[in-house]
Amino acid sequence: MLSFFKKKPQYLDQEFSDLAEMLTEDAQRPTYKKELLDSAKLDYSVNSLSYVEQFLGTVQRDQLSAEQKAVLVLRCGAYLGEVVRRHSKPEFHWLGFDEAAKLSSQVGALGMSLGTSGILHRQPDQFAFPLGKVGKFLEGGEGDSIKMFAAVLIQGIPS
């Protein structure tokens, strides 16, 4: 009965959808090497993540400033999360770190960072970290596949 009175978390779905669009659409502060991206290939399909991985693999070889890396993690992570969100049933929703930490002490224990600033949440207690996954890909390369990350979240662990 008390769960009836629980406040629903404040979702940030529109904000992260907008952030994903900024991957190719922000003229004021363009994504690093945005000219390598073809927005027609960014159709929010799981297969489009192979294209994003190729892009990240190319830019990861460059000496990125902290700001360039942060923008890449935020925008590519938002795109990755949007692919997951748009193809998942039951659905995921975006939460900010503070909101997610209210729902899970384990999330709270991770602390606020770039990788935890946007978190996907599926009721009742599943959390995923697409921004963190993009950060790991930039550090480790193909061994941290963002496409596999999305496939597991959408379809479950392949057999």
C-alpha cells in the first residue's frame, strides 16, 4: 500500500534524446570529428552501433582533450542509450545520477562521474550505464563493444 504513494522518479528521456541528436546536429559546439559521421547512418538501429564503434575507434587514436572526450562520451553514450531505450520491452528510462542513487544504494556507491551522469533504469531495479560503456570503449577499444552492450540489454544474454 505504501508503494502507491511513492513518488515516480524524474525521467530525463527527452534531455538524453536531445543529447543524442547533438552528436551530428550541434553547430555551436560540434562533436569532435563530426565530419566523419553520416547522420543518415545514425537511424537508432542496433546495427548503427557498428558505425558508431568505427567512428569511436578512429577518434580514440587521437590525442583528445578532456572536453573533447567528455562531449564524445555524453553524445555517443546518449545515442547508445537511446538505441537501447527505443528497442527494449519492458522499457528503460533515463535518470540522472542523483535520482538513480535514491533508488539504489549500489548506484550511489559508484559516485557521480561522467560515466554515471546518465543512467538507464528499468523497473524494478535494473540499471545500465551507456555513458560509462562509451568511456570504456574509448579506453579499451573493440573489447568493450557498445553494440554487444545494447544487444544484451535489449535481447538478454546470447546463448
